[in-house]
Amino acid sequence: MNEPYHWSNDPYWTEALNKLSKLRDKKGETTFELDLAAIEKAASIEDGPAYKLMKAMVSVNEQEGMEGFRGAPRVLLALLVRLEEISKAKKKQR
């Protein structure tokens, strides 16, 4: 039997949170640079960050509510990491 989807079991989010922790541990790493055009393009991809975010937040709402793992803030922070990755990838293509 398949367990219901929960964001904390999805490497897309957990790996981003691990990356955020490493960045936070580095002294002086307190900003992200975001490329809005790259993010806007990625947002409409069927399995892109917007749809992954929706799925993750549904799991927060259905399985955590306002308690539990405090998933909403964690997913938000993980999303920032993923958006920065999209921005950096676009910058490398230029």
C-alpha cells in the first residue's frame, strides 16, 4: 500500500533544505540572486517548481495543518534554494 505523499519524503525538498543548511553555516552567505525571467519560464513547466510547491503545500495542509513539522516555512525556504538553482542555470547558459 502506498503512503500518501508528504513533502518531507521528497528529495526535491529535503536536498534543498540540506543545501540551505550548508549555506547558512558558511559565514557571509545570506543572500540569493534570482532571475525572474528564468523563474517565470520554469514556473509553467508541468512538473516544475510551481506544481511541486502546490503538491508539497497540499501535504502540509492535509497532514500537518498549523502544527507538526512546520512544513510550510521549510517548504518555502527550500523553494528559494530551488529558485536560485534555476537562476544560476540560466546565468550559465548566457
